[in-house]
Amino acid sequence: MTPIAITFLTLALVIIWGGLIGSTIFLSRRPEVEEYPAGGEDSVHERLE
């Protein structure tokens, strides 16, 4: 492999695995949404009637 190919391989691995690790850490610290936006409280039954 050429040095440029190794550089791009390393960069791609850091981006992909770094994103996976970062999202895992974020989800472990905040597993659920604390507050939902307004307007999302109606049920399916209310819309059908």
C-alpha cells in the first residue's frame, strides 16, 4: 500500500470508529429524551374520531 492509501485508511477508521464510540458514550450518559417538543401529545384515537 502506498503512504497516501494508509493515511486515508487511518482517517476513515478514526472517523467511523470515533463516531461509534462517541455516540455510545453520548447514549450512555443521556439514554432518554428529557423533554419532548410541543404538539406531540395527541393519540391515534383522537385523530380518527
